[in-house]
Amino acid sequence: MIDFDEYMKAQSAEASQVTVDVTASFMPHYAAWLERYEAARAGCARSAHDLIVSTPTPLRGEVAWSFFERPAPLRVRRAVLSTAWESSGWVGLQEFAEWEFGASGVSRLFQACRFHRRLRTPPGIDARGFYVWAGKALKNGDDLNESWLSTSWSTDRRVALRFSRVGPVSVLIRARVRLSDVVYYSDDRGEREVILNKNPRRYSVRVLKKSVDDN
């Protein structure tokens, strides 16, 4: 794993090739970006948010992950995690978290940041029990029995359906949970997204569409 403190302090175009290509358009803004990085390291949550937003998309997940590899104030980790997750940095962040902690990696990050302690009941939700959905688009031959394993769920069935309709096999998974099972909720992207503290014990799987190759 790259030492990001050293990498981000190496102010040269050559250093940008260490992990992925950083476009030339980013380099004129590098000094300002580095100031945000150092301010975030020093404990400024606002700088942490601005840091992730100003980071080139291919690097967002890895930059966010660097704040979990080394100690950082809770307010900074919250800002980094929520901003990266709500932006295109979630893919890389999920890869690092699952590589380190397994399938529950993302959930563990959100639990560590204690978002659940500030969680309010989402609109229209009964805290004692409500349904969440996840939509999966699978390739032919994928194991349907494992398809329900999901980091992200939604309280809106229509959102899950939208995510299921991009592959030859569309699967809709439904589970009933309680508010106490939720470690993070956000509607910033209009997805009514829920992240659970663990996989639900009971769930149902519905195959909505199969490729003609499976008939």
C-alpha cells in the first residue's frame, strides 16, 4: 500500500503516476489540494469534505481510505467517509474496505464513524420494522443464492428496481429490518440509501428477468 502522506507531499507530475494517471488539468490545482489534505490531517472536517470533492475521481476511494489506515479525528473520518460514499469515490473505498475486512468492510467503516448515534428515523419509516430493497443485475451463471449480499439497500423499491435493470438477469431482494439495524441513511442522491450493521437473517429473492440463454 502506498504511503499517502509521502505521495501527496511529492509535488511533481512524476509522483502522480504512482497509482493512476492524474490528468494534467489537475496539476495546476495541486498546491491548493495539498493544503486541504494537510488541513484535514490536522483535524478540519470542512477541509476533509473539500479534499474528497476536489480529488480526481480515480483517486477518491484511495485518498478516503488513507484516513482509516492512520489515526484521524472522528469528525474528519465522518466527513471523508460520507463525502466519498456519496460521490464516485465509493467504488474504490468499498474495494479497500472489503479487502481489509471482508464483505462487511463498508458496514464496519460506518459503524466505526458512529453515524448510527446521530441517526433519525427516515420519513415514512416505522422504527420497529420496515422493508428495504436491493436490486442486482447479474450475469448468466452467477449464483442467485449469493446475490442478496449487499452493502447498500434502499427504503424505496423503485430505486432497487432501477439498479436491477442493467443486466441479463435482474434480481430484487427484500428484507425486513429495524432502525436499530441501520448504521447509515442518506437521501443525498435521491436513493434513500440504507447501510445495515449486518446481513439480514430473513430475506426474499425475486428473479424479474432472465436471458433467453437460460430458457
